[in-house]
Amino acid sequence: MSSSSAEPAAEQHHRHAGGNSGPVPLAALIKEEARTERRAGAASSISGQEDGGVGGGVGEAPTRRPLLRYGCAAQSKKGEDFFLLRTDCARPSTSYSSPTSSHHPTFAVFAVLDGHNGNAAAIYTRDNLLNHVLSAMPRGLSRNEWLHALPRALVSGFVKTDKEFQTKGQTSGTTATFVIIDGWTITVASVGDSRCILDAQGGSVSLLTVDHRLEENVEERERVTASGGEVGRLSVVGGAEIGPLRCWPGGLCLSRSIGDIDVGEFIVPVPYVKQVKLSNAGGRLIIASDGIWDSLSSEVAAKCCRGLPAELAAKQIVKEALRTRGLKDDTTCVVVDIIPPDQTMRLPSPPKKMNKIKSLIFRKKGKVMSNKLTKQLSSVGMVEEIFEEGSAMLSERLGNHSSGRRTSSLFTCAICQVDLDPSEGISVHAGSKFSSSSKPWQSPFLCSDCRDKKDAMEGKRPSGVKVL
């Protein structure tokens, strides 16, 4: 036991024994310290438990929350990349919390924001997106209900952030890859071409985002043209076309972003959302801007930093990207290790020196063993997919209120969260030409401003925002 924990226990026992009445027997001090250790151990056990867990039923033992270790590295060329790192976000509205409870469930947020045409949109998104997501969450939810409601709240939060930033009249835009880690459950929402990958234990790499580049996404090209935009390459003198596919007006290479008021609202802020649950073996997340992914594949990025702690891993990925392509763009990387609570990261020891023949034999055996291990771990199922949705249509993404909780008002705008009179609310399903079943009486409801934005995004009317 450390001196810092032994001293308070000795003082406490001394007070109980009568202050300065005399020396305290060593046996009594040891007994008191043992009781203190047991109490501290019990408190630590409670704070390290999952509060319910995904799929946890009545009578099931709660699972321990993982440890998070993270690092970030960046090289700037334009000064338009930003990131967010928070591990202490509180979930105060869960139904089991009480004012007298000292246990406040928390979750972590990690985000990478890659701005363009200036940094204003990236800064605004970094400072406001989390609050907008949380404001869209119903109150009084259990943890399972909280996780179930997250995808919809993320859609509302992204659209509200875009709507509010556009009122400022600034022409910049930003990609956003926004990751929420709650216990073993990872929820990722993204617009643009920043990317998040998961390197699960065992070496299987999976993509948790979708790139919204017009050049590579046929569905997004069709959606943009159906909503009133034009897609084509940059024309130069003589009629030649160069560069990647862009959306006109504006010339943006992306089909989804936050901001970009001068491009048109068919460039939407509705995110692709994916939610997965890790096994208790853990894994590593790599979240990075396109300065990384234009240089490295997902597999190369994961492989080049295996065995390194998170902080060094982020630096290694940036170093490898710069070595491959040079500093062509802002380059930002966040690495998050999700570690079993009773385990520390074990880094591989440096290889011993050996002659060339022995080295070749060892390398061949190691490769065979690694392939066998990867197959065994993938067959067990290291990752469970819970939710995935990428539609750009709000009528499909916001869903119904039946699974959520009402707020103080009968009607609330599903995006900006303002209370509505019954005569003001307009159903998100009303008159949607993209919705398979139009139900104008069914919640969720939108205020008139958010309804106008929805119509503009779906090509029902031109964007009402003009930039001089």
C-alpha cells in the first residue's frame, strides 16, 4: 500500500481511539488499512462496470468498461484541419441516475474535421456539434435506449449544426467524422471523406465510414443530379476536362458536408451512421483526414503502427503518409485504443539479431501462424454490427417518435428542438417524393424553417440562401 493511502487510514483510526490518548497498535492499523482497501476496491469495481450493456438482460452480470488510450498527430499545410478529444462526457439524463448517486455514466467523443474554403465551418462544428447531438436526445433513457436513440440524434445534430452555421453567411465547409464510444459500443457518424477504421484484435480491419466523394460514389452522383445539381469535371481552354468530378455550382468534390452555403443545399449534412459493439478483446480506432487516406490504404495505416502505443501510432501513421506522398494537404490522425480493463497493452519486444537463413525461416513460420490466428479470431466474431444507415433523406433517417420519449411539449422540431404549437408542426413525412409511405399526420415534426431546409436538400425548391 502506498503512503498516501496508509496515512489517512492511520489518522482516522487514531481519532476513533481517542485523539492523543496514546500510540495505536500496529495490528489495529493494518486491520483499518485492510478495511479501507476493501472499500476502495468495491468503489473501483462499481465505477468500472458497464451500466447495463447492449443486450444485457435482467439478472445478467454487468460487463466491465474498457480502458481508453489515445493519441493525436498532425502536420498542417492550410490550417483547416481540427480535432476533438473528450473522454469525460456525462450522460446525466439516464433513468437510473439519481441526484444522490456519485456514479455518473460517461462516454467519450473523438472527431476529425477537415475544413475547406477556410476554417470557420470546421471550428464551428468542433465547438457545437456535440451539444446539438445531446440536445436531440430524449430525457430519461436507460443506457440501451440511449444507444438506440444515438443514430437519430446524430442526424439531427449534424443538420442543426449545418443550418445554424449557414445563417452566418460564411462560405467555408467541412467534413466531419464523429465517434462516440460508450463502453464497448462505438457509434460513428460521418460526412465527407475523412475516415474511421477499426483494427480489431486479430488483425481484421473494417471501415466504419463511407467516403462521400462524387468521383467514387455513384449513388451520391445520382442523388445530387436528381436534386438539381450538376456533376462534371473542370473545363479548361479547348474544352478539355481535368480533375475529379465536382458538383456545380461551387465545384465541390464532395456530396455531403457541413456548411458550403455557396454550393447549394443538395450537398447535404445528413451523415452516414454505423454502430458496432466490440468483443471484450478490444481493438484500435484510426480516425484521420483525407491527407492520410490519399496516401495510405486502411490496411497499410493499420499495419504500419501495430505494436505501438496510441500516441506513437498516430505519429507513425502521419510519418508514413508524408513519406509516401509528401505534405500535399493538412494531415491529421487520431488513434484510440480500446483495451480490456484487466489488461495492459503488451508491446512486442524488439526482434533478436539472427542470421539471414534463420530470419527467413522465422518470418515464414510467423506469417503462417499469423494467418491461422486471424482466421480463428474472425470466425469467433470480434465485432457485432448493431446499426447502419446512409440514406440522405430525413424522412427515412428521423423515423418515428414511438421508440423515444416526449419532451415538455407535445410537438417539438426534430432538428432544432424548438417547441411547436399543434398547428405549426409539419410532419417530416408530409409530401416526401422520396418516402415509400407518406404519412403527413405522423411524427416527427419539423418547424417551418427546418421543413424549408429539408425541401431544399431534396430538390423540391432552390436553396433560399444567397451569397453576395
